[in-house]
Amino acid sequence: MKKFYITTPIYYPNARPHVGSAYTTIVCDVLARYKRMCGYDVAFLTGTDEHGEKLERAATAAGQSPSEFVAEKRELFIELWKKLGIDNLRFVYTGQPDHVTSVHRMLIRAKNYPLRYCVRCCLYVHGIEPVNCPQCKQSLEPRDVIYKARYQGRYCVSDERYISDGSEPVNCDICGRPAELISEENYFFRLSAFGPTKPDGDDGPLLSLYRDNPNFVQPSYRMNEVKSFVKSGLRDISVSRKRIKWGIPFPLDAERDDPEQVVYVWYDALTSYLTGIGYAQDENGGPDFQKYWLHTDGPGEVVHMIGKDILRFHAVYWPAFLMAAGLPLPTTVFAHGWIYYEQDKMSKSKGNVVYPEPIIKALDFFGAPGNDALRYYLLREAPFGQDMSFSYGGLIDRYNFDLANDLGNLASRVLTMLNRYFAGQVPDAGGLALSNEETNLRSRFFEASFPLNHGEAEFCAEHFDNLNLHLAVEQLCLLVSYVNHYLTQRQPWALAGSAKPDDQDALRLVLYTAADLLRTITVLLYPVVPRSAGRLWAQLGCEGELWKQNPKELAWGQLKPGRKVGKAEPIFPAFRNKDKEAVLAKIEEFAEADRNRNKPKEAFIPVHTEKKPEAAPATGPELRIPSPQSPVPSPQSQAPCPALISIEDFAKVDMRVGEVKAAERVPGASKLLKLMVDIGTEVRQLVAGLAEYYQPENLIGMKVVVVTNLQPRKLRGVESNGMIVAASADEPGRPVLVTFKEDVANGARLR
Ligand code: MSP
């Protein structure tokens, strides 16, 4: 049996998954299901990328250990995949114990990779043969693939990428954030040895790979990008980080690690594709690794499905890492486009990130298959490979037109008539002569006609084979329209009204034909909308398991006569006009509830109270926010009573309950502490003039009051996003932090 191994990228669990991460995973699920139907032995891997500086910082900001933090977030991915109807998954995470073995094994193999260099011709020679330079015949010098050198350059923590080798300030070309300067001793991977042998040449290991395997990178226009990047010459890349603790120790050899260095997060992450199928299991990899990667018991394909932003890692670095480890390469790296929200890049700060859960929940609420509707929309909306603009209205329209009107209508017409005219059974049309309409339909669906050498049903399958997913779905729509058109032509409802034996035969033939072709469509539909296709399959009373039907073996007349069909229960209820608005409003309602899910309820502090609050006597110490820009005045220096303000003015100050998650001194500033404070919706960085009176470690876990809507300021170069409220005590300048006797949720508002 042929093997098919498909992978999603492993996702950073620093935030919950959104529609972009869902997109790649859905696409892989569609292909995995399709290949299984075609008889392949399929392995489908996804997972989470849990090491690196970005995760380390996110965990610190959340006041958790990195391992606690990632374990919690990992669950969110697993939950969402279930909701999206994704199954038969293997899940890998880079913190799993056997992953260290994989990464170490890869690096040690790379260390032993036979590489030599001709100083005269500036040429790398891979392997142990030939002994001398193939050009000048002089002797060659050995070169290590992994070597140690100093790295100085700009690094983007958000994308975990080296941006430039210079120290000049520069922004990351993917996320646009300023890249940070790093300067440290690192281990390097000699990527240059895998590039062209001479400037702008077209040979060398990577360019030969692309030349010999033109489908290695898809779509083809992305292959051109990759080729020209490699042709322009490759620089060696750093594969370790010194300052970071949260990662896999860099191996010196099979027994010892370098205590100062961890493996660069991308080297670590890419290797998870091997760990996920048992590379670490024994010396030559476990049985699944042998089966799906080494193809020891027969041919197979390996497909990495990724977004366009991470193409270079997969199409340039990854094959070079594998070559250096002496391992086979994947068959295809497919880079799809990005999902934008109504043409705009999704970002948390813009508040336009689309999450799948509210969509699924809202559609389910109205009796529609939410996960299938989303899957369908994502596949149908844009040519696969290109960017797509997401809109909630577009999703409902697409669902209405294609699924509710065309397919839903066809299914309910056929089932209603089978129930009404044939007592809920598939009629027997055996031996009846086909009219022109049936002959045409048969040949359209199943017979070759120029320029196709097979029918259009198989054409649909061919689009799945070629990763033209939007064309496969468009072709399905076309097949549905043929059958709808056929029913309109043949008018079975009119035939049913006639007592003529010929018309009764025609009725049997027409309804059998429509039901049989609906069966064909259901098979082809299954990878895209598995839940709904399963319902349709059951309603049609089809024999056998749906996922076992081979899309390449579909033929005319496969529906068994005499089978009992189900009731015509609508699978895709339509949402027109007002209904559409109601669905959109429901999505918004669930999205809002989702946004507030982690926000605590507001704590209510009565404004008017009989009992005077002890902490605020009229002439006592006033509430102040200690900060170096406004040193806390002594009580003696206070004005007797500030001017009265309106309640509206007071309401402008947003004060929240916060919990101190981390605290440290600001280097070179004796009065300042840098605090990370959880204010419910986020963890804020604040700088406060508390260092003379509070030990940082004593603040951790303390509930404080934060003014959250002050403009950010920089104090000694450290950004402060808000202020902590304190009373100004008797000792001049001594701040006393305001805190709570009762337990109050982080983020609760003071009013
Ligand atoms: N951890 C790395 C991948 C390592 S794979 C060995 C990473 N993670 S990520 O979480 O930032 O991104 C994972 C995938 O999600 C990428 O393929 C990326 O292209 C995809 N997407 C993230 N946002 C997206 C959209 N808005 N639209 C479509 N895909 C997007 O990179």
C-alpha cells in the first residue's frame, strides 16, 4: 500500500489558534481523508512548537513556567481540531522527551557529514569521493558542517528569525516589528555548502534538488522565489542560541552537551516532522519512521503543508539539514496564501482576528453544520495557494448559495420524492432504456470526452491529486448543477402525476439516476465536509462505509436498488435576508462572549457609602501612583483638598485589579522596579518607583491597583504601560501599595 505522510507546521502556542492556523490544519485533514479513500496508508501530523525566546517571554509575562504555560495552550489547539472535525491525527510537541533524541541525532549526524573544500576553486565537495578537487585536481581540505563562530546581528523574536547580519536597526520583513540586536558565540550550520557552487550558478545540492524535482515546491511560482533566493548565494546560519534557557541543549557529541547553548528553535521545530513518526524510537528510527519517511516497504510521498511566510525554512534550510543528516527529503512543500480579514492583516491589536469557535457555535445554534460550513468556505473562497480575504458575510453567502441552495436543495428534492413516490426505497431502474438526458449525464460524469480522458467525477478527484483544492470544490458544484438541471428537464414530479406505465418507468429511472449521482457527489464531498457527507450517505441508504469509497472507482449505477432511504431532513438549512443577519449577530454575540471569556467580572466598590472608608480619611494621605516622573509627596506637602471633579471625569480613569507576576530591579536605577502585572486581559509591563521600599520577590503574587489608560512612558529606557496606585505614607516619599483583603479577580475595574 502506498504511503502518504502529510504535516501541518507545528504552531507556536503563545496564543490560541485562529482561522489562519485552522486553515492549514483543515487543508491537511481534507487531503489526508482524500488519500485514505484512495487507498493510501496515511499519517497526518500536527503539533506545537514550544521552545524559543518568544515562548519563554510569553510564559514569564504570564507568570508561569514555560512548561506550564505551553501545556495549557497546547490543549486549546487539540480542542479546536476536534471542533473542526479533524481526526486521525498524530500530535507532536517539541517538549516531548523523545524529541531531544531526534534533534541530537540529526545534529550529530550533521557533525559527521563528509564535506571538503577546494581553497583554489572555492568549491565544496560532498561525500568521501573524489579524493581531489574535480576541477583543479588539488587536494581538498576538510570542513565541518557545524562549527562555532561569533554571531552579531538583528533577530526577530516574534518570528524567531535572524533578520540581518548587521547591527543597524531594522524591522522584521514578516511582522514589521523592530528586530533585536544579538551578539553571541553560536554554532553555525554551513548552509553555503549546499548553495550554488559558483556565484549565480545553477548547480549545488539544493539547486539540483529543485531541478530534478520540479514539484518539490508548489505552487510553481513559489518555486521560482526559492530558486532565486538560493541562486543569489547562501550564508551560513546560526543553529544555536546562547542567552536562551528554554530549549534543547546543544550536543557536543553523543555523550556531552554544551551547557551554554540551546538548539535554534527552527532547527528544533523542523525536526519534529521526524519525531512525530518515531525517528527517536531506535537507532534507525521506529517502524513508522521507516514506513513513512524511509519508505522501506514500498513507495510513498511526504507533503509539508505550510503558509507562504515560512517557505524558506522548509524549502531551503530543511532539505539542507536533512541532506547533512543523510536522510531522504520530503516530496513536496506546498506554501499556501494567507487569510486576511476583509483585505487587512489580522492582528490582536486591531482586534480583527477571526477565531473559528464562534462561527461553528453560531451556525450549529441555527441547525447548520458550523464546522463543515467553515471548512467549505475556506476551501472554496480563493484559488488554493493564493491569499484570501475572510468575511463573515461572505461565509454565510457561500454557505447559502452552494451548500443550502444547490446541494441542499438537490438532496432534499431527491429524498422527498423517494419517500413520497417509492415508500422510502431506492427504485430499481435496471433494464430501462436511457433517454438522451441520462446518456449525457452518464458520459459527463464517467466517460472520457475531449480534452479529458475520463469523466468529470474523476476530474474532481484529479484536482485533489494535484492539490488544486478550489478547483476540486468548483468541480463538485458543477456536478451538483448538472443533476439539478437534469431534474428540471425531466420533471419527475410531473411524471408522478401520470398513470401511464411509460411515465412510471421514467419516474423510476429519473429518481434512481438522481439518487445514484447524489451518491457519487457525496463520496467526492466527504473529504471537504465529512460530517454533512456522512449524514447524506446515511440518508441515501448507501451501502458500506463512506470513507472506504474510492473516488477513482466511481461509476454509473453503484447505488443499490431496494435500499431504505432516510427522511428528507435538511442538512443545510438556508439563511436568507433576516436569517443571515440573525446568524451574523449570533456570531458576533459568541465572539464577544469569547473575548470576555477570560475577562473577570467587574469588582464593585460602592461610590457612596455610609461608612467612611478607613483608608481614605478626608485629610489623610491621598492615593498616589508612585513613579519616578512624579515622586510621592510627603503628607506635609499636600494641598488640603483637591478641586472637585465630576463622576464623568473620574470615570475616565481606568483602574483595574492586577496581580504582580514578575518583578525585577531596573539596572542602573536605584529607585525603579520593572513589574509584569496581569490585569486580566493581558500582562502589562510597568515601571514604578518602589525599589527603595519593596523587595521585588515580596511583590510577586500581590494584588495591586493599576491605572491602565495612561499613555506609555519610557523610564531609563524601559517602557511603562500604566501606573500602580499607592498611598503616600508618613515617612516622606514612602509609597504604600494599595491591595485587597478579599480575593478579587485580576482585571476587575475599580469604580
Ligand atoms: N512554529 C512555526 C512553524 C514551525 S514548522 C516546523 C510557525 N508557527 S506559527 O504559529 O507562527 O504559524 C504556523 C502556520 O500558520 C504558518 O504556516 C503560517 O503561515 C500560518 N498562518 C498564521 N497566520 C495565518 C493567516 N492569517 N493565514 C493563513 N495562514 C497563517 O511559523
